[in-house]
Amino acid sequence: MQRVLLMPEYGASRDLAFNLKRHLDAVGILDPGHFIDMCSVHRDRPESDEMEVRFLQEVQEAEMLAALDWTYRGAIGS
């Protein structure tokens, strides 16, 4: 997300990143419902671009890695 926020050439995906950052700052944790809403809005917009898709995929990847890490740590007891 930091890369997208700092680089102007990311265009509309920067708007998504700012939206997510504002929400994270307000709530303090990634809200799955908010992320699903972001994806739904993106899906329904015909003018969405490849950078937006990539940003949402990267957020989803980070979310899945965090969930897998949490599950693994719970399974081994650390």
C-alpha cells in the first residue's frame, strides 16, 4: 500500500489505497467487510484499470498471508 500511496503514476489505485488507509487509521485493523465493499465497487465500475485490480489483489494476498501465519502460530502454540 505504501508503494501505491507514494507513486503518482498509480492513478485511480491511489484513491483505493487512500480510502483503505483512512479506514485503517479510523478502525485500527483491516475490516473484511470494508475490503469486500471496495472490491464490489471496483467490480461494478466499467472504467476500473489494471492497477486497481493489482492493488486489490495485493491487499487480498497480504490478508491471506496474515491469516495463514496466525493459523500456523496457533497450531504450533507460539
